[in-house]
Amino acid sequence: MPEIIWKGNEHTNKESRYGVVPICIVDHISTSTMYSMDSWFTDPKNDGSSAHFGVGKDGMIHQYVKIEDNAWAQGLPVAKIPLSPAPIVRDMNCNPNLYCVSIEHEGTDGELTEEQFKATVWLHRYIMQYINDKWNPGMDLGSYNVLGHYQVDPWRRPNCPGPKFPWDRLRAELAVAEKQTLEELELRLWPAETGWADRLERIQAVNNELNWYMEEVAQGEGVGYANGCMDRYMALYEFMNNQGFLPKK
Ligand SMILES: [Zn+2]
């Protein structure tokens, strides 16, 4: 599962959100490599742009600005705010940087690698969790709250995040992801790497055996079956506990 690597420095452009709660995720294309993104967002000569996150073609996630702060990624001239095609931009009626969290994607035309796609799905869900845990605005990952830059600013950024950005697939994934926990999502996105598929298979096997014992007991079989049932129950409990399925005490 992805790890978020902090890359911001004292030169990274950022400002306070001035009390505005983040409620929107905006997807961008970097039109550059991760390396040049890392350099530009930390360059003392850059006094015009930044982003919260960058997602590389290899699935790496870099962070430049804290979610608590506003990054300079999708500002809009005041006169354009009521004309934006995005309903949330008109509803919020203030500088979009104040309530948006920005995700840059390494690339040029919006086409994402498979690892990059999975990482950005995870990152959207992570941001939703972070915001809801911290400010509790009840944010979800529907089309009101997740936008392309072109929807915020079609005048200056009609091609961000690019013609090949996988909107249909991303929206379908986010509709599932917003109803899953992060752990469930990780299991779905990286079943092999996390080993979750193996763990679930073993739990299912123990659980099936447990059910068989319980049926036997229910049908009036003797104390031997009841003991077997308890043994299997304890084995299942211990296994789940060791695998981190149960809440920590
Ligand atoms: Zn953009």
C-alpha cells in the first residue's frame, strides 16, 4: 500500500485556509516528471504555484503542502467564480484554493499507469478520511466534491488533467472506495502485496469448519462436537487477532 513521502520545504508556496474547511479534491496533470515537480515546488524562484500531492507513474505519492494549508493550485479570478461550471465553486463563492486539496499526476495527456491509478484512488480515499476525521464535514467522493482542474477553470486550464485522464474508471472506483474503509480498499487494490487474499482465504476455511461444528451441535450431537466447536472458535479468534483483524486492546 502507498506511503506518503513528505517533499515540501520552506520555499513551498502555501497559505492558511483562514478557517475554511477543505471539502473538494481537484485532479491535475503535472506536464512534467516527478523529479521536476519536486524541484519546482521547493524552488525559491517559484512564487506562483504549488500542490498538496503528486502521484508518480510508479505509484509513489509525494506531499508538498499539509492538508491544513492552502496550496496554490487552482486559483480563480474573483469575476470568474460565479461563471465556473463546477457547482461547488459557485456555492463556496471564494478562492477555490481555500477549500480544495490538489493532486498532481506525473504525465502529459492524463493517461495514468496502473500503479499510478491505484495510488490516486487510494489517495482520494485517504484525503476524504483525513478531512472527515479532522473537520467532520461529511465529505464523499462524488462528482460534486471531486473535480478536474478544467471544471474549476475552463478558461485557463481546459486541458488539465488531460484528454486521456480516466474519469469514468476513476469515478466508478471512487463510488466503491468511499463506502469502504481504507483497509478494505487496500485489500481490493493490492490483494497480492498485502497478503490479505491469503489471510481471508484462511479465515474463510476456519470459519467454514466452525460453522460445520456449530451445525452438528445444533443437531444434538454430543459434547465432543461442542468441544471441537470451541477449539475452532478459539483458533479463529487467535488467528484473526494475530493478523490484526481485531481491535487493539
Ligand atoms: Zn491543473
